[in-house]
Amino acid sequence: MESEPLTLHSRKSLNLRYNVPISKTSRFWDGLKEGKFVTTKCKSCGEVSFPPQADCPKCMSGEAEWVDMGTDGELLTFTYVQVTPTSFVESDPYTVAVCRLPGGQKVLAWTEGLTREQLKVGMKLRLEARTRSEGSPYYVFVLR
Amino acid sequence: MTGVAIVGIGHSKFGRRNDVSIAELAFESIHGAVEDAGIDKKQIQNVTVGSVGGWYEENVPATVVNEYAGLERVGSMRVEAACASGSAAVKNAYLSIASGEADIAMAVGLEKMTEVDTLTAVELMGRGGSYLWEFENFGMTFASYYAMFAVAHMNRFGTTEEDLARVAVKAHHYGSMNPLAQFQKEITIEKALSSQVVSWPLKLYDASPISDGSAAVILASEDTARKLTDTPIWIRSIGASSDSADMSRRDSYVGLGAAVDASRKAYSAAKIGPEMVDVANVHDCFTIAELMAYEDLGFCAKGEGAKLLRDGQTMIGGKIPVNLDGGLKAKGHPVGASGVSMMVEISKQLRGEAGKRQAPIKNGIGLVHNVGGTGHYCYVTVLSRKR
């Protein structure tokens, strides 16, 4: 049998964690804590964006207001993630969906309480806020 | 403006290449391309390295590549366009000649993804979307993104898991004839269908592998190209386009808007239509991506990709043979190298040097469709025997 080529296992390891700025979209994350889903609407041209962003991608205005985007979603597509990346190895396999909300915005999130077999394109789901044990907010789709 | 032609091609063996360092791996294709072009390496004025990086130890790869190969005092940079980095490197080399800056330039596609463990590579690719909204809370992987396209395509057009498996069977069929491919074995539909689910409905055999490899092309201006070779392969046009980072902002999940736009630009600039293309390499990072590519490129109508494949139209003897080198699926997908590897394959096809997997060449036109990320970037390059 051919022997494995010789490699040097680097002694230096690097554990990368980033400080991701969220101050300009903090209203979204604060809203989640109250179970609300808000996003940005451009005061100049009226464009509603999701994910929320302080600067309008359509007209480049920096004047945005926060609007309620509702929670009723229609399932556009989904997948069941069985091989999960390193930082999710502790998680059970999960199902991720993209749904369209009443205003036309689309949201990607895990589904909760539904098996892959139960999911059908076109079905009606609802966004719900969740809080992780360490306190950070996130959101999921559940059956409407 | 001067014409720009590919005058030299080089390609390493793709696969798990822990027998070589990143610079040694790049040298394999650089050396091949220099020999093929019949030039002295000192004639190369510009070197662009396409590589994503992060999975190998060098952070500034173009410099170690140039140093190892003795490429001195060249204009150089590394470019990144995710899995389309190779095509982006070719575009930069092309522009350096078209602008008059250089007479001979080289594009090197390079990746070494197996120096980290598999799930770390999966993570680094999964982070290739909009991090905060797709990865931080939801752990998307590359297979997951393409699985979402597959679910939408299956739902809308009746494409089946068996159709997807057929793409893999075709890839492995041609891969078995390519001595540089990572996988050189035929597979069956049954074997593909029974492989492990990675991200439903995509299975292990729907996915291109994690790979190491390099490929290089040497480009020259019109006058120099004609002096160097009797078979210059002209770059007739490069169409480039983009789409949102975040999947939730896409208009559709049954195709890639960037690919439709890039191909229109490329066809228009080359003054051709899809029916003129004799042979193509398309970006089959997952099986569903190949079917969507047929449709996005206009090889068939939207929704008819699976039928085109089932009818054998994308094999040798069909209307438009696709991925005769095994594609990313069987040849391997060292992401930064893939675009350049596709240029190497289409150059071989147009030169008539592809051996038993040679496509019939009628119009002398080949096409490279190279997607970065989940359609974040797309480059469509039209290559031709005629200027």
C-alpha cells in the first residue's frame, strides 16, 4: 500500500470570532425581543428592504423608517440540512425555509415543529421570535 | 483593440493533493502552460491568481506562487469571485492585454481545500452568503443553498431526484476518460440515488467534491499569438454579472439571474446565439446547477433542462455536448481553479486535442459558464477558433 504523503500539522491554530456591527439594524433585533418583526422603509422612495439596512439600495438615501412587516409567510422553497458545518455540529439536523411575507419581502429561517416530509411549497407558515439560552434573539417559521 | 488569444494551457491532477504545497501545486499547471505556449517565462508580464483561500496556510498566495515559479517583477494580484475566481483571473489577464499594458499575461486558478478538515471546508463555503442573515443563526451550507434551488425546480417543473442523478452519471462517464479528474469511475443512477443525503434533496453524488488543484492559461495579443501558435484560441467575449448576496433577495429559485444576464452579454458581444456553441463547460457544482445552466444559457427553454439531458442532447453526438472533462462533479472543484480549468478544457476541445472525449466542432465556438457562490457572480466566456 502506498504510504500517506508527509505533511506538517501546523502548530499554530487560529480561532476566529468576529465582532459584527449591528447598531444600524438594532431595532430589528430589539423588536424580536417583543415578538415584533420590523424592517426598514426608505423615507425618500418608499423601498422596503429585508434584511433591514440603513441606506436605501434603490435610491441611496440614508433616511429610513422602521415598519412592521407582518409574520404571515408563504413557503417558496426549503431544504433539510443533514451534513452541518463545524460550528453547528452540536445541532440536530435542521430544516431551513424561504418564505414570502405579505409585503413581498422574503425571509430565510429555520422551521420549527415540522418534519421535512410535512413541508410543501406554497404552504402557509408564520414567523415567530425565539431567544437562545444565552439571550440572543433569532426567529423561526412555524405552522400557521 | 487587439484580439486576445489563449496560447498556452496547463492543468494539474485534481483531487486530494497533500503531496504538494500550494506553490508546488500551482507550479504544475504554470510549467505546463509555459511549455505548451513555447515561451520563456520571462516573457510573462502579468500574473493574476484566482483563489478564494482560507483553507490553506498562505494568506497572500500570488506571491508564493510567483516566487516558487521564478516569475519576477510582474504585475500581479490575487482575485476573488468565489467559485468564479478562475474566470475573474482570466478576465483580468485579458484586460491587461486588451488595454495594451501587457503583451503576454497568465491567469492561474488555484485552490487547496483539503488542508482543513471536511466540515471546516463546508463551513467556510457556507459562510459564502450573507453571514449575519444566513449563517450565524441558520447554518446554511453550499449544498443547502443549491438544495433550495432543486426543491423549487422540482416543484415548478417536475424535475426529479433521478434527473439529478443522471447529471452525476454523465459527469462520471466523461470523468472516467480524463486522467486528471479526481474521480475516474463510472457510477449508476442507483448508486447516486442511494448515496447519503447531504442537504435534502441533494445527496453526496449530487455534489462536487472538496478538491485541490490548479490550472493555468497564457494569453497573448493578436500579433504575438499568431507568431506563437497555429491554433490560438480567441477570447471572443466575456460577459460578467452578479446577484444579491442574500438568497432571500433573489427574484427566482429556478435559475440564476446572473447567469442569464452574463450569457446575454457574452452572446451579444460575440455576435452569436446559443445555437452556435459546439461545446460547453458549465458550472455543475451541484447536479441541479447543471440543469439550470442549460436553461439559463438558452440551450433549452426554462424548465426543460432535465429533458435535454434525458434526450442525450448534452452528450457527444447531441445538440450541445457539456462538461466532457467530467465537470466539477467528477473532475473535482478546487474552487479558484475551476474557471481556468474550464478554459483549458474548451481550448483542448477547440484545438481538437481532447482525444476520445472530443466533441465534433462545427462552428469553432466553445463556451465557459462559471458561477461564483450561489449565483452571486457569473462569468460567461466565449472562445473561438476564429478571431
